[in-house]
Amino acid sequence: MIVMFALASCGKVYDLNGFDWEPDLPLSDTVFNREIQILDLGVNNIPQAHKPMDNEDPLYFSLEKINSVHIGYKATERWDIAFFGGSRVNITANNGSKQGIGYGSSGVGGLLVLDSAYSTVASVPDDSRFVTPGNTGLAGFGEEISPGGYAFYTFFDNIFRRDKIANLDSPDPAVASDANLYLHMIYCLSEDFAKTFTGEYGTVKYKPTPKTIIIRTASGNYAKLEMQSLYKGTMNPMEMRRGTDKPLPYASFRYMVVKKDEKRFGFVARGKKLTVNLTTKQRSVEN
């Protein structure tokens, strides 16, 4: 009783591990059938209690509630996707019945990656194609090509920006330093990226193909999602580089959620495009 009184006197509700519980937000019907743009989802742009414990800990996000999620809700249905791995380039869905990040939750999520441009994906694939919980990450590593990924890692090279790395051995330290910023790049294979880099690159003659991630949410609805950038403050592939002004990873992506029984994206337009900028803390609706 003394312990209960002490906790109550703090004005917050805690469990035995000191967890500060957050009220769950009700799902608004306005989330469905509209494009939602998220800018700069990263550790310094979310509430303190939502920040991963270390570089290997996941960052959780609810596509349906349009917000990051407290790390204490790992084993719940409150989140739909998690960004994980050393640079949080990997993405997984929330399925509590399968071994994975959300194991033990009531989530029924799944994931698959299509070799299709986001704007052309009009319907939800058959459920048999989803992997549970499913995850996606690198589609390329240097010049190695792997199926099922949404991002290309250049490693000690940059087959897309050979113009920028040409001066790596420059006697001018400033020029060489600038060239070094274009090594170890991670490019999301978005529509914009494929339109920017239209040729064949590297000795493997790799031609970028735009990727769309299809997600079954924790509650069983569906979303199509396009990862656009992992660099803070830009979605322009020509502006991307490593550096303190464009830290990684700050995920920018767009997506659309449809109800589980609808299975068509944009079939019924219910809302104008919503943009959520997590750096400026502003939300705006397209005119």
C-alpha cells in the first residue's frame, strides 16, 4: 500500500519496471485512402520515451496512428513497422505469432516488396504472398544484387556518383574529403531515384528498379509504402551525401493505408495528402 501511494503521488501510472504508460490513440477513419508523407523520422525528432535504447534497438512507428511508439510497447499491436539494425535500414512488420521483434503481441502483420513504382500499385497482393513478420533492407551491397530489398548500399564505392568519388586521391585535402562523403551511401530505390539514375551502373550493369513495400498492419489493414530517403532534410538523390548536415538514418517515406476488406489503393479518395515534418513538428494538408 505504501508503494502504491508513493507511485500515485507522482501523478503518473507506472508498472513494476517503472514504465510510464501512454494512453492509446483512437483510430481515425481519416487515415484511410489518403497519401501520408513522413519527413525525417529519426531519434532526435521523436519523444524521449520513444527513442531506441542503443544503435541496435528498434524504432517503432504506427502507420495507422501516424506516430512513433514508446519502446515499452514492443510486444503490443500499437506499432505497424519497426526500423532496426545498426543503421536502422531494415524494416519489419508486427506479427506477434512469429519469432521477431513483435513476438508475443496481438499483431497480425506481414510484409512483401514489389518491383513496382509506388504510383502504379493499385491493389493489395494475395495474402499468400506476405511473409510474417517479414523484413526488408538492402537490395544491393557494393555491386552485389539481392532480391527483396528496398535500398542500395554503395560500400567502398558509389556506382551512381562516380563523378563525386573521382577525386578521392586528390592532393587537395578539402577535395578528397568532399569525395569521401559519397562513399558508404544508402540510397532508397524510390521512383525519384529510378528517374534520376536511368542508366546501367557498375560492372554488373545494374539498372535501378523502384520498390514498393506492401505491409499488412498489426490490426490487419493494408498499406503501400515507398521509402524515399534515409538522410535528414532531403529526398533529392543528387543532394544525398554523408555529413553532419544530413545525418543518417532519418527516414522519409510516403504511404497509403486501406481497410482490410477494400484491398484497392486510392479506390475511394477520402482525404487530401497529409505531410508530417518531424523536424519542424508541423503537419500540413495539401490544398
